[in-house]
Amino acid sequence: MAKEYTKPLPRPAPESEPFWAAARDHKLKIQKCRSCGNHWFPPSEHCPECLSADHDWIEASGRGRVFSFVTYQRLYNKGWEGEVPYVVALIELDEGPRLLSNLTGIAPENVACDMAVKVVFDDVTPEVTLPKFTPA
């Protein structure tokens, strides 16, 4: 029997549902404005650059760089028991947008800003898949 997932789960807003549906299919999707070409995250109904509502969801490359990060040394939620220390990173995608995620597959002391990363997907429940990043 699989271990119960005890960490907090995302509660998608209507405008972010395409992101989470894509993640379940192991795809990283972001929005792209048809008017000005801007890519953005987090999801919204209007382009933050030109305010157009004319946009598409595109599959991102899944590649980027660590823009910033923090290593959690203390247990703030029981769901992470046995996983401290762990890294939460601000990833700047090759397409431009930045998103927060966990960094996996690397010891926390080896994480550095500007290191190349790629997306991996963690199927944490039958309904929820989390995009995470690992060294590229």
C-alpha cells in the first residue's frame, strides 16, 4: 500500500486549472500572449505586459536556471518530517517566467544560483502531480 501524502496540496483557481491538468500529463505549460508574445506565470486572465486577454497555453521547454533559493533547516510542517534539509527554489524558465518549486536530486549544499535545471514530475496523489526541478 502506498504511503499517504501528508504535505499541503495545491488548490487550483479556475485560471490555473490548465497548468495543473498539464502537470498531470507530465507537461509544463505556461501562458503566452498572442498580442505581444510575452510568456508569464503564475496564470492569469490577462497578459501582465500588455493586459490583453488573447493568450494561449504553450508547453514550456522545462529548462531553466536557479534564480534564487532557500534551504529549509527546520521542520515547519509535519509533512516534511525526515526530509529536512530541503531546497525551495525560484526557477527562471528559459522562456522567461519564474516559478517556485522544490529542487530534487542534489544535496542542498551543492545548490547554487544560475545552475541549470530541468523539470521532473512527482505524482503525489492520483489527482495531483507537482512539477519539481533537478540539475540538468
